[in-house]
Amino acid sequence: MTAREESFVALSVLLTGYDSVHLLGTGMAEQYLAILDSILPTGMVDDLLAAYQRLPQGPQREPAAAATILGDAKLGPVARNLIVLWYCGSWTQLPAAWRATYGAAPQDTTHAVSADAYQAGLQWLAAGAHPAGAKAQGYGAWALGPEGR
Amino acid sequence: MDSSDITTLEELKSYLYSAMQLEHATLPPYLVALYSIKPGTNLDATQIIRVVAVEEMLHLTFAANLLNAIGGEPDLTVPGFVPNFPTYLPDGEQEFLVHLAPFSRQTIENFLQIERPSLAPSGVNKLVARREHGPFLHLGTHPRQTTMRYYSIGDFYKAIEDGLVYLEGEAQKQGKTIFTGDAGRQITSQYYYSGGGHLHPVTDLATAVTAIRLVIEQGEGQTATIYDSQKELAHYYRFDQLIHGRYYRSGDAIEHPTGEPVSVDWDAAYPVKTDVKLADIPAGSELHQAAAAFNQAYARFLAEITEAYNGKPHKLMEAVAHMFEFRNAMTVLIRNPLPGSNGLYAGPTFEVSPEAAGAPQAGAESLEVVA
Amino acid sequence: MTSDTPFDAVIVGAGVAGALIAKQLTGAGLRVLLLEAGPGTSQSFNGYSRHLQQFYGATSKSAESPWPPAAAAPQPDSSDLRNNNGYFVQRGPDLYGSTYTRTWGGSTLHWLGVSLRMLPEDFRMHSRHGVGRDWPLGYNDLAPFYARAEHELGVSADVADQRYHGVSFAEDYDYPMQRVPLSYSDRVLGAAVDGMTVWFDHESFDLKVRSYPAARNSIPRGAYQPVGAVDLHDDGSSNPPLLGGRCQGNTSCTPICPVQAKYNAGKSLAQADRRYLTMLVQAVASKILVDPANGGVQGIEYKRYQDPASTRFTTAVAKGRVYILTAHAVENARLMLASGLTGPRGQVGQTLMDHPALYAWGLAPLAIGAFRGPQSSAGIEDLRGGAFRARHAAFRFDIGNDGWRSTTGAPDSTVSEAVMSQRLFGTALRDQLANLLSRQVRMSLAIEQLPDPANAVTVDPQYLDALGNPRPVISYHIDDYTKAGMVAASGVARALFRRAGVQDFSESGNGSWFPSVYYQGREFHYHGMGHFSGTHAMGDDPQQSVIDPDQRAWQHHNLFLAGSGSFPTMGTSNPTLTLAALALRTADHLVATLQQ
Amino acid sequence: MISSIKKTSLAEIKARLEQHPIEAVIVGTGISGAIIANELTKAGKNVLLLEAGPGTNLTLQGYNEFLSNFYGATSKDNQAPYPVNPNASMPRSTNLRKLQPGETDSATYMVQSGPYVTDTNYTRVYGGTTMHWEAKTPRMLPEDFKSQTLFGQGVDWPLGYDDLEEFYQVAEREIGVSADVEDQSYLGVTFPKDYVYPMKGLPLSYLDQQVAKRLDGTEVELYGQRYPLKIRPFPQGRNGIPNDKYDRGQGYVPVGAVSNHQIEIGERCQGNTNCVPICPVQARYHSGKTLAKAFQRATGSIHLLVQAVASRVVIDPVSGRVTALEVKVYKDPKSSEHETVTIAATIFVLASNAIETPRLMLASGLRSSSGLIGRNLMDHSYLLSWATMPEICGTMRGTSVTGGIIDLRGGAFRRHQAAFSVDIHNDGWGWAVGSPYSDLTTLVDQYNLFGPELRRGLINRISSQLLLAFMIEVMPSESNRVTVDPQYTDQLGNMRPVVSFTVPEYTMRGAAYAREFARTVFARVGAADQSRYDPGDYGYVAYNGQGYAIRGGNHLAGTHVMGNDRNRSVVDTNQRSWDHPNLYLVGGGSMPTIGTANVTLTLAALCYRSARSMLDQLQ
Amino acid sequence: MSQLEPFLAFSAEVTAFPIVELQGTGQAESYLQTVEDIVGTQRLDRLLVLYQSLPLATREDIRQARADRLRRDIFGSDELGPIARNIIKLWYSGTWYELPSAWTEAYGPAPQDVTFVVAPSSYVEGLLWTAIGAHPAGAKAPGYASWQWPPHIPPFAGDPAATPR
């Protein structure tokens, strides 16, 4: 894995709340980074990664992330899209104001990334379930209590 | 030299400690009476008692400022600082007990006794023999001569004023001063809740004397007039308005208020059991727990004030906010029927023991909010 | 009867009715031509898997998402309701909320698999409750066919659960497979609901969360052999199923069962005798050719297209001794009307019905494990019958296992709300999702609807599809009988949530895009259940009905209209099992007459 | 303070009128009337004050009745404490409804002729709207006085910041403003060297601090310029800690509750979280405090006639001077029985507010030669955005508002879109959705909670509420106006105000940006946006495909605008009518624009300025 | 007076405020009176008798059973549920909320059944404010500058946040 990819995964860990083992386990990391690269203006992914690198350690880390990444007019919508990408496997069109300011790529439409991405969505993991229509838990498993997260 | 005279700095400090004890002791009775009034009734009485109680807090703080000014260390957590009610307070002529009791004519008359204006006739020894009163605490007694007491609270404060003048005079002769306390320990109006501009720091003899005179005036008043120098009605006359059912106006003669009528509904109060004790409340009951919790919180409050008086004046603002919370805790107790007492109600017992306060230093910390 | 055509029967539509009839007729050695308007891509396992991938990759996971229509055989789509510009021409006043699938296997590809029998009282609505009309058949007439249909569809249930409101079974009968286990959330809800009593006037009903008969493979009883996934090839060969012997809990019955553990019509077609069956896919029936002298059908004109993306076609005529329309309640009526056949007193297309349904949804007090199991495994059936039906509709509840997917688009919408609106990220986000998603509860409240001639499918030459076939024009309204049922049903749902301590979010659907009706000052958002019926109702009286009890058109001696369009009323049962029973009954009739 | 305010009976007034000519009649006891009355009596002038309400709150008992009304009211709206009085009605927000295009709703006192329905209101009782004001007292920015020159928007004032500065100081003293100069020196607002406010600033609420912790220092970009953000305290007309540096070290003595006997409350705010609709202890300024001083000083030369509704301004057609005022004096709020009296005086001061003053003028047939009476009605448009904070912040405590964001009150972007000031509300989502009651009913009735889950649910739901109220600038537009119509009258037969208002595009651009800005703030503090605007809301305004619920701000202005040109204004810079030399129209109505400052402080400053001119005229 | 004790016991459980604090509002009698006046003594009796018949919660499993029964038999009842919910709202806000129209249709209207604040003092004594560590707007002010400190949210028995489940 390149340093850039490592940095991307580390950012994703912060944003999604899942550790890198989980994220890499989906097999989607490279693809998601590529999506960001293809949709965002040149250099913006690196801006995002740089902003991540600048975050302080310790208890101020989360508030700082909230302020300098999620709260940033440019990076915030991108970061939120990345979270949704991880959780749902789909890309959401960036807000109109963002598109007007920073330029819209033609690929920036709301779309499901791929069949794999759908099945890799973290939302199912969070729910203690499985993607509807895939990774079934087996006959009768539904009669047992859920094991969350 | 009169036997009442103060001649040493230590003596002055113990007088001032007694003064704090005295000022504080009036608070519980006033508060119980105030909060026993049923909501929405007796609006005038509510205002009158509330204002007096607030001023007693002011006097307490003045006493702390005086003590701090001469290098003392106010401590409200000393065992016995809070009296065990009923208790005796000194008055001019006759002995009487001060009770924790609900709002009633009798209770207001009790308050009038507390605030009765009186000074010893000139030339008379201000100390009079004290009768033995059993286990009750005595306030306003002479610190050195425990068998004697002051003729009145006014005399007691007058003795302090004389002591201040005397001791500072002696000190000045040697190029020194008794006002050696850290000015940063003074509580100023910034930190005191009500009445902008009333509270001033005590840093020298002049400010000390001003403070003492204000306490005397606001409290018992001067015999000659019903208004103090700030054109405010003295406590005695404020209560007196409730008895007469009429407000005083400027120019009124003592005992003859001619202002607007004051409507008093003596029955519109919860019949709190007089001088209720924890022991009166069934052990283990929720009510018992609530009453004990109140005492505990009150002890912590005193610890917090002590902290404020000892170099952290900003803590007073927080303490005052907690005092507002006691108001709510007190009203809760007052509105709970007291089991097995024929229709009487519970109330705060003010039984504050060191144990209840927890470890002495833990006071402020344990008030950390639960958020 | 002698044969002057190569086929004994021409069947239009490869859905459940057509498949069952084809299987029965070919089994009897009768030659069958089956025309299917849509493509046959779901016949092979690989083709079916591509549909599954299509679903995975779809941005909207709607009921139609795995099954996109061919340009030449368009179909309604649930998103059409947002702006009313789809295949249906909706004339209102209310919107008809349901959809169906025009492809090989029909709507059973995306059905839920609920296989309820109708109640005995459902067949006698007019006699018993003074509303609607009676069937020319009774429960007892259909009971043997129900049993056979349950066998054909592979229904999992325990008879012990299904005896209520007069539903009876032969003494030694039980379903071919054991009931599908109740989900954990059913059991939690059941613990709160069971024993709850509802009063309608002076009649009380004890509610119970119970498993319903489902056409999904579970544990077989006795010697029953469940039928798994279909794998038919163009050369006519077929592989034994590798999958689908048992439900795995994919929580995806609608829109697609990944393993085909749930019945679809392809399974019956795979069992048809291929020696006697000719299947033409991508063949859209466009006109019924009738002999004006005696009303007899002379052939069915159809348009065949080669490319599902294109609308180029060739026209041909299919001929047989008899003609059986099993295209769908709407498509049957549409084809008749497009051919100028309006039936006795113009009844073709009239009395269109559905089960308008409400959603009730909320958050359970504890995690109940949403998004697991079959899409739904239990319901509440106790209010399907009762004296109250004289005044308002009966209803049944389906309890979902898929969280708020149907109502809000969860879990995606839950994620989106948390990220985009609430601006959560990291562990706070994960905690919130874990907490919210696993507690989501949803019920569908399916409400009975009465036959009303004003609710109708018609055609209008100004509205044509790409092949020039007229599109269905739908007039529809929901009457007070059904609306009063909505009031009752939502009241029960609310009470039920209260007992279970479920935080009720149903009211927050007020901004929903689902169509709504107003009643007693309240707004009800409803959706369709896909339960089209009534468009060619059967009866004893040739003047008062379109077909006879054998589903033969009164006016055309060799034309059969089969499917839920034949229902005079539909009670509260999901219609598939009943239409399957009717199809088997008609098949018996056809075998008996055609073999003469 | 102990006050000796007395109502004077109509009979006494009549008797006095025969003996002593009245020098000034003032209509209205709100802050404008009070300041002018106080200034005139200082100079020994003979003043008659008219109040439309019954003046029950002159006594502490009466004031407490208002408080009790509020406690007992089912709807705790702005007017909850103030009884319905058909003889002096006031707008109430509780029965507004959305209008169809072209529709007029006369079901409420203030007739809404649309298209926008405003819930703006004012109070017709003794003390006027200062009885329910929130008491925020920011000064206008220097650039606010020149918005036409600087931004090509609105009009310039005939006065500048420097002309008003000394009067701002006087007004701050009278109102008793608590603030710290270092917090209030921004965007060109300057103070004389060594100036301090009478009292120190009120502390920011815990909620403000939690927001500030994460927001301070971040920036937003707008039309190419970056604006750093900071949570700042607002200046407040509310007693805090007196600043001993005030008045060159003289200090400041706060004015507490006004009463007819000693009560000693209100010298300092207690945090009742109830500035609007009524401060229980009178720690917040109301104009009764100013009037108490006037009556204290000059018992014989100032008189108050209550239940007196001015109904006609009588003009001498030759000179244009006002010869008299017709006043309907009613006996009982419940009955229309009244006596009409005619009162002559040397000068006449209409100080009833920016709706009632033009209403009286128009009802008297006085449209002003510029035709601008009643036109250019302005009010701040409020847009609310609400969210849940990530932790418990102790919402529902403190004064209504302690802090907010003022960084976008000014800047070059005002060429394109309206400026705004942002309040952080300490009372949660109350204004937006009726919290905390709506939270209680949702949790109990809909979420089916009880017991500990309910109690915890309430804590989590209420104590972390954050509401940002955007007070958005509105520029003058002649079509936004107050008129009268003989078909709409009140119980006394006086014509009611008819309001037509469209939220201007310039304001809506600001609103649309405000919504985005709110999202940015929420993202930075980690708050979850919960805002929803219902298309059925009476104040719903659609703009660029989005909808917003816009609320009125009770900051009424512009209806008798001041200016240097008599053809383009109604009053001169002394608020004297161009047409009627002995008539003054005072108050917010004189303001040509309102910027993003709550109007009270500025209109008070104007009244001090005008009082000098009146005294000159009375010499 | 006979009803007061069970009324308070029920109220304490459903509001999660101990009886001492309920009594401490001084509103107990007037709330009981309000409920009786509007829904009738007999119906309230039924609710309280049903309440008293619930299993006593001494162990964790029984506690859950008790909560379930309370939910099912009282809060889930068409007749008693709306009353129980109204009692909660009464204590928390001092306001009687008009019963749902479905209830009124089924069990008959009461003339006093309109939304109203029971008394000015009941507004002031609403437990809502105590629960969130605040004070009723316009009353029981907490003192100057108190708002700058974090709220004191009183702990209470059974707080789900204190005892994670």
C-alpha cells in the first residue's frame, strides 16, 4: 500500500469509526480512493489528506476534525460523501453550492458505485445484519437475538 | 476600661466570628418561614421576608470582610457554627427562643424580637448577666466572659466598632495597622448577588466603621428613625408592616404606618412542624433521605462559602447559584406531609454536622455538576 | 374435439397462472404455445445472477430494480408515482400504487411469497356483510385446489397456526414444509402484543403475532421435495438446482430472492413437459382475433422483438384450440380492450381492486435485529374477518424484518440523515447507526377494498406504448369503506406500538411522497401491495360477470381469462395462492375438455 | 425604586386643562414617550402622557398579575402576560394563518393583506413593547448609515454614526446597558477613549461557551472575502454588575424594580430565561423605569391619563399646525363606552410605535406631502435553524440570549445580499417548535416513553438543543406598508392597521445564505441539524426552489422616515413633521434603514436628540 | 384522600420522580382532582387498581416483567393509556392536555377536557424543568451568571444512561 493509500485509510478510520482491518477487509479502499480522485478537482484529495495529517493527537483530535475537515466549506461535503461511500457503497451528488464553487465533475451524480460496493457497505455491519440480498446468515438465524456492530 | 472592651486582636477576631455566626443564624428561620408560604399567596410578605434574608447574607459577608481585613480566616464549617434550633438570640429586655417555624403571626412576632431595635442606656454596662439556658446555643455572648451577654446586638456591634478604633489607634502609634489582610480576599459587590453597590471592601478603619454601621442600621435600625441612612426601611419595621397590615411611608411615625395596605393571609402557609428534626421523620423513608440530603448539601454550601471567603471570591457567585437550588430543595421538603404528625408538614432541619459535610476539603469538589 | 392447429392451447403470459396451466396441460400431453412479452433472461442461473447483480448495483433498490423492462414491453414502476408519468396513465382521483413485472416468471420474481387462503366469509361478502358481491364458488369448492397450489408453490406453514376465522383443512393435511421460523423481532413484538384485545363495536378480537404461510422453502415434511433454483438453457436442457433448497434469510424476497428459495413461476415452467411446450419470449400479444359471428377466438396477433433495447418487431398470429390469457389483471383487460372486447355490459377492466396499505413504523425499545431474515416472517391475521366488515374494511398486518427500508429507504437514509444532516462521523456515527438500525420496526397494514365499477382499467388511443399498443389508463379512488378501515388499522397499530413500547414514527411520514387520501381530517399515506384484481370478475350470471367459474369468457367459448382479474372480491389475502388454485381448477377443466 | 406614579383621572385632567395649558402631549408610554417625557420634565415643562392601556402594571401587584397570567397561559407567546383589550388591541401570533394569493385576513387585530404573513407584534400596555422586549442593545454600524453610498442598497441616513454617538451614550445610561467595550468594538463601531458601559457584560451561557469552544477562530468565505467567526456577548439592557469605572469612576447605580413600595428586586438579572415576554423581577429595562424618574422629580407637572386612545390629529388647514388631539377615553376594557375629549397643547408627540403612529396619521387623513406615511415598513426577518449539540449543554437557562455571531453584520458582500446577526438562543427550540412542551408530548404520546426512559429522553432531547436565530437585514421598499381601511375597525371604532409586506429578494438572498451558514456552524460544532420548514407555515417563503419559514422581529421601522428633503421624507432629523411644525413623530418609524441592530437603542438615541429640539421649540 | 396514595405511587413510577418530589410540588391534590373531574373517579380507580395488581419488582427479571405489564395493560390500553399519558404530562408540565378525539368518542366527552394550565403554580412546579437541570422560564431563577456553568442535572433511580442495559 502506498503512503497515500495508507493515509486515505487512516482518514477513513477517523470518519467511519471502523478500524483499518474492517475497512481494508471490504476490499474497497483502493476503488474508493480512485472514485474520489476521478470526481474531485485535481489536488483536492491531497488537500483532504493533508488536513487529516494536520490533526492533533489526543482528546482534541475529534473536535479538530469536526472543525477543520467536516466543518470546512470545501472539505466537509467531500468528507461526508466519503462516509456515505463507505457505509452505503454509493456516491451522493455534492451540494449545488459546492459544485458551483469548486467545479463539478461529470461523474458527480448520485449513483451506486458497484455491486461489490453495495455488499461491502458498513451500514449492514453497524446494524448487526447483512446486505439485503447478499451474505445471508443462514436458515433460521433470524430467530436468534442480534449481535450488534 | 469597660469589661466589654476589646483589647486584643485575637479578641476582635473571635468577636467577628461570633458576628458571622449571629448573622447566619437568622437565615434558617427566615427561609423556612419564607418558603412555607403557599405559592401565589402573601405576595407582600414574600417580598418582605426575602429582602431581609438577602440582607442577612450581606451582613454575613460584611462580617467576613471585616475578619479578612484584619487577617482572620472565616470558617463556616466549624462544628457548632450552625445553631441547633430552637436557639437563643440576645435581645434587649427578655429572653426568647428562635424557632424554625412556618409563616404565621407568631413567627413574624418572633422575627420582630430578633430585630428589635435597642441600645443599652448610656452609662450602663453593656454586658448583663446571662441566665443558664440548658443545651441551647447562645449567640451574642461575650467571648471571654461566657456568663455574660450583650444587652443587644447593636451593643455587640458597637463593642466591635470600639475595638476596631481602639486597636487601630494603638497600632498607628507604632506606625503599623491592624488592616493587614489580603485585599484580594475581600468580597465586593461584583460577587454579591443582589443590590448593586451595597457591598464594599474593608481595607481600613473608615471602611470598617462604615460596614459596621450599615449592619446595625439595616438590621435593628436606630431608635430614632425607621429609615436607615440609605433611606431604606430597617428590618424591624419591614416585619412590623406585616403585623400592622400596612406599609410605612416616608415620614411615618414608629408603629404608625400610613402607606398602602399589606394583605396578609396567615393561613396560606404549609403547617411545617416547628423545629422539625431528622429524628421526627421515619428513618429510611424517601422523605428522610431527602431531608438528610438537604442537610448534606447545606453543609457543602457552607464549605463553599468558606472557600469564597478565603481568597476565592469568585466562588461566591457559584455558591449563590447553589443557594438557589436549596430554595427548591427546601420547598420540596416543606410541601411533604410529615407522617404521623396530625397534618403537619416536614421541612429542612438544618442539622449540619461535620460528618454531613463530608471531608472538610472535599466540599467544593463534591459539588461538581453531574452533566 | 379434433385439432386443426399445431397447438391445443395458446397461453399469454409466463407468470404463475400461465406456468401452472402450462405445466398441467403439458403434463397431460397437450401441446402448449406460451407467449411471454418480456425477455427470458431469468431462465438460466447465470441470467438470474445478472439480475441479482443489477439489483446490487442499482441506486434505488426498488421492487423493479433487478427487473428492468424491455422497451417493447414497458411496465409500471414505483417511482412513477412521484410525478405520474409512467406506463400507467392515471386518471385519479387517487393514484393506483402498485406495480408488476413483465418478464419470464412474471411478478412472482419479486413477490414476497405470502400464500394465504381466503377466509370462507371472503367468498360471501354480500350475503354475510351486505357489501361487495359473492363469489360463484365457495371456500369448500376451492379447498382441494388450495392444497394442490400449496404443493405447487411449495408453501411453508403449520396448519395449527392457520386455523382461524373459519379456515379449515382436511383432517390429515399439513403444508408441504414446516413454518418459517419467526424472527427475533416478531417474537419480541409478539411477547408484547399477544393477548391484546381489540373491540370493534361489540365484538372482541384477541391479537396474536403469527407466522403466515410463505412460498419459501423451509424444512420439508415427509417426502416433499423442495424445488430450488431454476437453470434452463436455450437448447432446452436444464441443470439440477444448486441452490434454493432452503431460505437463507437474505431479507430480499422483494425485489429478488438471490437463491430462489422463494417460489417463482419459472420453477413450475421448469417442471413442464418440454416435449409439449413451445415458449416464445419477447412476444407481445397485441390483438385477439375474434369471429364476429360466434365470438370464437381465431388467433392472437403478437409482436415479436429481437432486442430488448429496441422497438423493432415483426408481427405474427398464434393459433390454438383454446386461448388462455394469464398476462396479469391489468394486461388481460388491456389486451381485451385493445381488441375491442369489452365483455358483457362493458365490464372488462372494471372493479379494479388492490390492497391499499399503510405503513406503521417506529423504534423498538431494545435492539430487535432488523435487516435479518426473510423480508417478513409474521403477521397479524385476527382482523381479517368479523361483523365489522358490514361497515368498514378488514385488514391484516405484515411485520417487516427489513427495518425502515420500505418507508424511508433505510439503511441508506439512516446513514444519510446521520452524516449529511446530523453531521456525525467516526465512532459517534457508528454508535448511532448501531443503535438506530437494529431497533427499526415496520408493519404494513393492508386494507381490503371493495369492487367498484368506477375503478377501472381502460384504453385510450392517444396513449400508446413504443409498439403502438395502448397503455393502461387507470381510474381509481379509495372509498370511505376502505378509509374507515385505514382509521381502524392505524388505531390498532398505534395501540400495538404502545403496548410494545415502540417509539412511533408513523406521523413523521407526512412529508412522504407516497400518495395520500384524507379522511376525518386525517391524512393517510398509502402504497399499493401489488394485489391487482377484479378486472374480469367471475360469476354465475353471464350479464353480471365477464367469465364463468371455470374462468371462461361468457362471450367467447374458447377464451379463458385466468388470474386475479377473475376475483369478484379479494378479502384480505394476498391473491397469488387463490389465483394459483383457480388456475389449477381451470387447468383440470381444460385437460378434461381438450382430451375429449 | 419606589415610585410615585399616579394615574390622573379624566376629571382632574379636564380641570387642569382649564388652569394650566399643557406644553406637550405625548401619545404612548413606551421608551420614546418615556424618554421625551423625562427630558421635558427635567426642563420644567408641563407634560401630559396618554396611554391606551389601563396601566394596571403601575403597581407591583399589577405587574405580578401579568406574571401570573403568563404562568397560567396555555400558550406562552409574546403577549401571554397581557390581557386582551378590545379597546387597545395588539397583534398576537397565536391565530395567524397562511394566506392564499390575493387574500386578506382580518381575523387578527393587525389586518394581514399579504403576501407574507408577519407575526411581528408590539404591546399596548403601560411601558409599551419594552414590557416584552428582549433588551438587546447593539449600536448600528457606521456603515449602516450609508448603505446606499457604500453598497448601492436602501438609502443613506441624514445623520451619521458620529452624529449619534453621544446620544447612544445617553441611551445606554438610561437603559442601563451591560456590556464590555472590548467585545463591542467591531466593524468600525468606536467609543470615546475611556468609555465603559454602565455595567459589565453578562457572562456567556454554558451553551454559548460550548459552541464557541469549537467555532471561534474558524472562517467563512463570502464573495471572495474571508470572515473569521467568534461567539460574542451582546450588549443588554439588563442589570448586571455595575462598572465602577463608569462615568469617570463615579460608578453606576442600577435601577431595579419600579414599585409603589420597597421591594428591592431586579438590581441584577437572576437568569429567569424569560426576558420575553416578561421579566419577573424587572432586572430588564422597561420604560416604566424612566417614567418613574420623571414622576419622582416633577409630580405636579407630569400627568398620566390611561385608557386614553388617541383617535384623531386635528390640523389647522391654514398653518398646518396641530390644534388638538382627539382622544377616546374608555371606562372599561370590556365595553366600548367612552368619552371623546379634545386636548390642546403647544407641541404634540406621537410615540406609539411604527405601526400605530402612521395608523393614527392615516386615520386622521394625514398622508404627508411626501406621501410616505406608512410606507417603507421594515422589520428584521428572522430565520431559525436548530440542531442538537453533541453533548448536554444546559439549554433552557440564562437570559433569552447571551451570545451570538456578529461578524456578518457588515462587509462588502452587502452589495449582493443582506447582512445578518446571529443569536444563540438559551431557550432551545422554543421559538421554532414550541420546546420543551413539544418534546414532552412527542416523547409521551408518540414515542410511548414513561418512567426513567422518559426522564432520560427529556434530558437528552432538551438539554442539548441549539437554536440559531438569524436576524436578517430588510431594506426599505415603498410597497411594504401600513395603511388603514374603514371596513376594518376596532371596538372603539378606530381603524385598524392593514399591513402589506413582501420579504425583499435582497433579504431572501441573505436568508438562503444564512441557512447554508447554519449548516456550516453545525458541522463545525458537531451539532445535528433538525431544522424543517413546513410549507403550511404562515410565514413560509419559497426562494430559489427552497422554502424558509420567516418570522417577524418586532423591530418595526421606516413608516415616517426622516430625511433632509421634505419631498422624500416625513420628518426632519429632529423627528419633526415637515408638514406640521408642532408635531413630532418619534420612534423606529423615523429610521431610514435598520441594518442589523435591534432598533430600540437607536430610536432611544434619536429621541434624546429630538428632545433638545422640542425644548428649543418650547422656549 | 384515599386515592392520593395510589395516585402518587403510580405517578412516581411513570414520571421517575420519587413521591417526596411529587409532594414537593404542592400540586398532588389538585392534579388528582383534575384527573378525577375529567375522567371520573371510577375510571381512575380502575387504573390505580390495575396498577396495584402489577407484580412487585424485586428482581431484575421481574422488573422487566413489571415494565412490560405496565406498558401492555395500562399504557397500551385504549381506555387507560391516554389517561396515564396525561398524568405524566400533568406532572411534567402542569398542563392538562385535551384527550385524543378517539378516546372522547369511545368513552364520552367531559366538559372540562380542554388543554389548560391547572394553575399558575403548576406551571412553576412542572417537573420538566427539574429533570433537565433548568428552571421554569420566568420563575425559580437560578441566580445571576448561573447560566455560565454546566447544568446540574439531578441523578435519578433507573436512569438508563447511568446503568447501561
